[in-house]
Amino acid sequence: MAEHPAYPVGLRLSGRRVVVLGGGQVAQRRLPALIAAGADVVLVSPSATPSVEAMVDAGEIGWERRRYTEGDLAEAWYALIATSDPEANERASAEAERRRVWCVRADDADRATAWTPATGHSEGVTVAVLTTDARGRDPRHTAAIRDAVVEGLRDGTLVAPHHRTRTAGVALVGGGPGDPDLITVRGRRLLAEADVVVADRLGPRDLLAELPPHVEVIDAAKIPYGRFMAQEAINNALIEHARQGKSVVRLKGGDPYVFGRGMEEVQALAEAGIPCTVVPGISSSVSVPGAAGIPVTHRGVAHEFTVVSGHVAPDDERSLVDWPSLARLTGTLVVLMGVDKIGKIAEALVAHGRSPKTPVALIQEGTTAAQRRVDATLATVAETVRAKDVRPPAVIVIGEVVNVGPEPTS
């Protein structure tokens, strides 16, 4: 007779006793989900992996340091049997059957009363995949299906329409350094759900081509400013579209709060009573040097790194940077938006004690197909920028870490 398929169901285990037999790798993988479900977990095992011990130490689960004995499943609602002792597994499974406790067996799924599906999560949705054909049960295939569905929900390629009214508002999304694959999965999902996208010039432009045709894309650099300053005009565009009941994404390069004026936009939205979500992004200050083979810290070379804006020269009265103090540091200095001021920056650092032989690397269009790295020293960087025609956007790295990695190929 053909085997009946498993009946899918979600167990609500909050506050209910769950017994886990065995503290090895299987338990290590399954325990976090049981803890997240609020289960009252009791581990019965003479030993456990360091990760499982850490859960015990944190008070997330109880631990009885011994082997399984008859009666351990009393009052349990659910059991996970994962010991290395087949005889103990069989006895525990028989006890679960007598006590009518749903039981998963890691060593023999066919003799269990429950199966653990391959699960994944995305914004309040749990995806659970079970193989229905016992003859062709393949955990790798099941996991692959799970991963494909979850990834599609996260990056927006699998869009499930919301049939309830969405709350209008603005999401400030950090798009990362330029490579579209380096945006966060949450940022990509919000982009896929947006009605309006207000994009920076330095944002990952390739992502805009993936947007559905109904999405209005506004180039922040081309907003008509009128009597407003540029930032005020952007703020007002965000407020205006959100007040129309639209879901608005402000797509910014890097991270919204790293020289991205993100807080100015958050403050403007708050004053207007517009709900706002901030999605962090990968900052170019660390990702672009990494993409060029430069670690901003390295054991025995640099124990700190400092990120500064170079859009104002050291001798400009508007500068808020303490250049004399930076010159005395021995770690790495990362300068953003400083290509046209690098000559004066180098002069200030040398004047206050930094060696003119200090290595400098300029990474133009980092993480994109047009990425280019140009190396120099503090003594030569101004002339090198002119000779090599280095242009923004470029991240500048100053310090001995420039020479830590393999020789640059370009």
C-alpha cells in the first residue's frame, strides 16, 4: 500500500516541554528554532558541543548531563531523538509512541512520528518544505527548494502581493558600495515593493533596471530645487510622495548614516509625521578597500582605522577634522570624498608628523566592473592623482595596510 504523505502543521511550543536527546551537531542545528519558538527545552545528554553548552550557559535550555532513561519524555509535547546510541534511540522512540508524543528521529526518519521540514524565514513568513515521496526523499533537494523560495522572497524576485493595505512611508536604504549584489536582502526586498524610488548618483544603479515598470524612479541629482537647497528638495520629495500614500525608498550609496545625510532626512520625515525605516548598508569605507585587497586592520600593522570626510580641505575654516591628531595615529586612515583635496590632506598629515613615505592607495569605482586601484605615497599622491587622472568616486586608504596584501594587478 502506498505510504500516505505527512500532514503539515505548525506546532505552537511556547512554554511547552520539549525534550532533546543528544547534544551533538543535530541538536546544535535544531535547538535555535526551538528556543525561538519559546519552548521549554530540556536537553538530556552526557555531553554537548561548545555551541550547545553556550545555550545552556545563557539559560536558554536546561541540561541533564546523563544518558536517556525511561520516563524522560513524560509531560513532553515534542521530542527530538538524536543520540549516537541506536538502542537508546529505539527505546526513546517507543516511549514517545506510548505517551503519544510527536517524535523526530535523526537516525531513522521512517520510524519517527514527525519530520522536521527544511525551514526558512523572510519578514514574518516561515517557509517549510517537506518531501512527500518517501522513496525519493532527498534532504538536499528539499533544502534547495526552501532556499530558492526564501531567497526569492528576500530579494524581491518572488513577489507575493499584499492583500491588506500597506502603510505608506519611507525607507532609507543603504545600497552598498556599488556592486548590486552587495545590497542587503532587506534593502532589495523593499526596493521590489516600492512605488517610488529616490536614488542617489552613487547608489547601485543596476538595481534600478530590475524595478517593475510602474515604479517611479526619481534621480535625486535632478530634482528641481527652486527656492530650496538640494537636501531640502529631496526631503520634500520624500514627504510629498509618502503623503500620497505611496511606499517610498530613498536609495543611497554605502550606508545612510556614513556621510550620507541620512539623519537629516529622518529628522525631516519625523517633523512631517512620516514613518521611516532605516536599512543599514555596507559602507564603502571598509568594503572598497577589501575589494581591492586592502584590509583596514591587520594584526601587527594596524590596530585601529579612522574614517574621515575629505570634502573640506584641512585649511578650510569649515573643517571639523582634527588633522594634527590624525597625523599622530599609527593606524589606517580612510578618506571618503577627498580626491580633489588629497594634495592638501597629504600636506597636512606630513606637516604634523606623518612620514611622507606612508603608502596611499586610491580605489576608484570600487566593487564595480570599472574598479581601478592606483598606489602612491603621501609625498607623491597629489601628482599621481593628476597623472593617472583619478576621479571620484574613489576611496583613499592611507597607512601600512596598503602594502600588506599581494601586489595589485592594476
